[in-house]
Amino acid sequence: MQIKLNLKRWVVFLTEVAVVFFMALGVIPREASLFLTGLLVFYFVFSPLKDSIWLFIASIPLFVALPIAENFDSMANWRLLLSVLFLVVFFKHKKWRISDWIPAFAGMTRRLYQFEYLTGVFFLISLLSLFNAQYFFAGFKKILFLVNIILLYINVQYKKN
């Protein structure tokens, strides 16, 4: 069996490892994470979807917070990168109809997995819990956080089908 080595993907990944390592040691400033995020966005836009998903998953332990404001590092770059990955599928692969994303609207072209049903039930219960929430916006923010990570599942499922 021949292993196909994608040199561009490995160069980007090793660049990411080096930048995160040197930022952690304090050798380079934390603003380098902005450069790194820009590099990854560029790679996601101009690379095949399979390579982009591979790089995203391999980068999970390396994701950093972006220094957007002074002493406020709460915007993790994975949230931005996952949104870019989703938009790449949406625009580049011209998935405009809801039936392209949710097979139930396409006459059940594929069987929905139990995980997908349970995820729907989970989000329904979490939305219903907001009616009794003491801090509505904090709860809504947590739900949006979970929706953001579900975009990875949607991208992987799209690529698989």
C-alpha cells in the first residue's frame, strides 16, 4: 500500500506546531496567532476539503486564543476556522438547498443516524431550558458554542457522502 504524502498540508501543520510552540515559550509574540489563523484560513479556502478537514482535526490540540483586545483572549481560532470550513463547503461546493445538508428534506436519501436524532433532541431540550434560565444570554451563548462545534460533524458527514 502506497502512502500519499501531501507536502503542503504537512508544511502548514508543522508551521502551526512551530508557531504555537514558540508562542508558548514566549519567543514570539502572541499576535503571531493572528498570522497563523490567516494562514489556516488561506489553506482552507484554496485546498481540497478532505485536506482541510484533516488539518483541522490534527490541529485540535494546537488551537489558541486570538489576542483581539488587551487582556481579553476568549475568541479561540478554532471557532473562526470551523466557520470558514463550513462556508467553504457552502460556497465552493454550491450547497445552497437545505436538502443538500439535511437528508430528511431530500426524501431520505440516506438514513439518519441515531446520533443525529439524539443531537436534535438535545438541542430541543437545551432551547426549552432557556425559558426557565436565570441568565438567558449566558445559556444561549453556551448553545451557540455547541452549534459551532456541530459544524465539524456536518462538514465530515458532507465529505463522507
